[in-house]
Amino acid sequence: MFNDKRGKKVVLVAHCVLNQNAKIDQCAHYLGAIKEVAEILINNGVGIIQMPCPEMLYLGLDREVDKSTKPTVESEDSRVFERMSEDNSQALCKKIANNIVYQIKEYQKHNFEVIGLIGINGSPTCGIETAWAEGIETNENGVFIKLLKDELCKNNISINMVGIKAYNLELAVKSVKEMLDSF
């Protein structure tokens, strides 16, 4: 089955890697996708699974910002972290995580290689090595990634995860290349 030209390799990516338009205000570094990261995956014959943006699904594109204030990126990331820690958001994130686990299991069941996951460091939800929480960038996972890791663990699934920062393109490209080379 599936004996055609497909490469049978996939990578999960945070939504904003392929769609910077979904970022909170003042955080987009590209017109659309982080082109260089997408090109590395495409040029290596890797399928791209764009994960949903939990923040956008829960809070909308504007993240329910109070337009009467003059928010900073830091204050908005802190506010988004708090909102994404709410019970309703946690339930949404768990539902997304379960969907992703299902997709991974389907690919693995059919002998596809799930090379890994690319997240966005510093994100309150999709941070891998670092996340924004309670006013500072911490050395931990974002709210959504924590829940996803729990679901992966419950299903005995281990995948490589790498975090990138859109404004540090050189390091982002290096990290993605290393992830591909290590597989």
C-alpha cells in the first residue's frame, strides 16, 4: 500500500511557521510563511503537517486584545499565556493534541516516518525549548506542547521536537537541517 512516488516522511509544524498572518500583533516577521524553513522541508521531500493554532482557535486572530490599551508583545504574551491556561483552553488543546496523535499513529501504522515537530520558541503555546509564561521567557514547553507531549507519552510515541524563532533565521535553518539529518 502507498507504493507510489510519495516520500513517506512527514514533519509537524506550528501553524505560524507556514502562516505568519496568524501571529499576535507585532510578532510576524514574514509576509506569509517562514520561506526558508518551508523550502528545506520541501526540498528534502518531506510532507508538512500544519498543526492548528490553539491561540487563534481559542482567542481569535486579535487574541481578544483590549484595544483601549497600548499592549506590548511581552504583555500580550503574558495575557495569552494566562488565557491559554484556562480550563476551556486546556480542553481545546487536548482535543487538538488527540487529533495530532491520531494522525501520527496513522502515518506510523502505514510505515511513514514522522521525522519530528517544529515549534516556535518563546510562544506561550507552541514553545519547545522556551515558552513565554508569567511575564518572562522560561526554559519549558508552551501550554499546548506540554499537553501534546503528555498525549504522545500516553500513546508510547516519541518524536523529535525542535523550536525555532522566526527572527533568528540562521539558527532556525540550522535547527531544522539538524533535525532532518538526525533522522
